[in-house]
Amino acid sequence: MEMTLAILVLTIVIVAFIGVGWLYVRSTGGGAWRSWFVAPASLRHTVGSLMGGSGTSAPDRTAETATMTGANDTTPIRNGQRDSGSVTLAYDDTALATLENDLRGDLDDARERQEAVDSRLQRIEATMGDIRAIPDDLGKMMRLRDRRTRRQLEQLRNELEGVRRSATAAGARRDEAYVELYGHLAQIEGAMGSAFDPMFLPGEPLTLPDELSPVTLDVENWDEVGEHALAFGKAFNQNRLVLDQDIAAEIESFLAILRQAMMTAVYPTVRRGAPTRAQVAHMRNGLESIIEALAPVRRRLEATYHGTESAALEDDEVERDLEDEE
């Protein structure tokens, strides 16, 4: 009987103990079971609350709570130091300064590498520009050499054609016509030079002086110019059939200019005893037109006679191309 009673009491105690544990876990959370082992004061406080205030007094509970809090203090530690310490702040400033210095060093290194890369790219671009210019220079040299070669071949062809043409009767007649026309044109040029300046030597470039001297206004000097102009016109009219069409048209235009200037500007002025300033200025304009038209005809006769007309034109084209390309 006593054994049965003891078993019953023990069973009741065990059930009560389990009930208290279940109530404690329900009121404090899922991790409260650890408090049974590390915080007996907290367990007593909880059991006392459940039992209606019995157990420890308020001062005891306050002391116990402080003790438990001190025992279980888990204040966060940062970098081995507490958050609220002045040493922690000094340590953080030092770390930030070190990090800033490291970042600045990295930025400086990156900037130096970027400058080196930019400098190298500029050198590469300059080198590529020089390389790209090489084909242009070579092409220019080849084009110029080709033009000079064609010019020389054309000159040789014209000389050969001149020799071949001169060997025939028609070629000989043509050369004689050019020689005759050139001689009359040279006489016109020499007579005009003597009218400008008595010391003028045949073969000198024909230029008009700044002021017309009294010798220039002497009608006898211009009579000689008129005679040579008439002889030149007759020779051209007789030999026109054997001349090239281009040079024949150019000589015809020159004769028209010569006749117009002599008849309307020169003779009306020199036949007056005292010409006015307006008449002298009109005469000067007429003489300038004669000089301007005479030089091209003379060069054309020379080039045609020597058979170098095409070569001379080609040479002018090459010189113009050289100037344009430069």
C-alpha cells in the first residue's frame, strides 16, 4: 500500500514538472529549453510568474535579471572591439584612410597606364598616317614619270615625223612657208622695237616703254612697220594652203589685230603734228594689243617648224598637274 502511494505521488510530481516545463516553453519561445541549463534564475522567475507571484521578491528578481543579463551579455563586437568605444572609432578612421590611400594609388596607376596607352596610340596613328601616305607618293611619282615618258616619246615621234615630212616635196614646201612667215614676223617685231627705241637690237623682247618718245611718234618709223606687215600678209596669203589649219587661223587673227591697231590707233596719231593726250593713250592701247598677239604667233611658228608643238603642250600640262598636286 505504501509502495503504491509513493509511485502515485512520484507520477504526479513528474506530470507537474512536465506541465511546468511545457508552460515555460510556451511563454518564452522555442529556445527557452536552453534556459533550464544556463539560467536557473530565469526559470525560477518564470515559474514564479506562473504560480501567481510566489517565489522571489521584486528586488531579488531585478538582481537576478541583472545578473542573468550580465552573465549572458552578447553585445556585438566589431573588428574585435565594442561598438561604443572610442578606440573602435579611431581604428575605423585609420582603416578608411588606408583604404583611401590604396584607392588613390590604384587610380594614379590606372591614370599613368592610360596616358601611356594614349601616347602609344598617338604614335601608332602617326606611323599609320606616314604608311598611308607612301602609296600616294609612289603613285604621284609613277604618274609623273609616265607623263614625262609619254612627253619624250611624243617629242621623238614629232621629230621623226618632221624628218619624214621634210624628205617629201610637200614637206619641204611647208617648211619653206613657215620659214618665210617667221622671217616677216621677225621684221615686224624689229621695226616696232626700233620705233620704240633707236637702240633696240633685233631679238630682244619687245616691250612698250612707259612714255612714248618723240621718235615713237615719227611717222617714218611706222611706215617701215607697215611695209613689213604688208609683206607678212602677202606671204601668209600665198602659203596658207600648206599651213596647218590651227596656226593659219591664229595668224589670220593676228593680222586682223595688227591692221586694226595700225589703221585706227597708230597712223592717225603719228600723222598729226601735235597729238593730244587722248590720241597718244589710244595709240598706246593699240600697240599693247599688237605686242600681246605677236608673241604667241611667234612661239607657235617655232614649235610647228621644229615639230615640238605637241611636246610643248604636254609639258605645260605636266607642269600644271605638278602645281595642282603640290
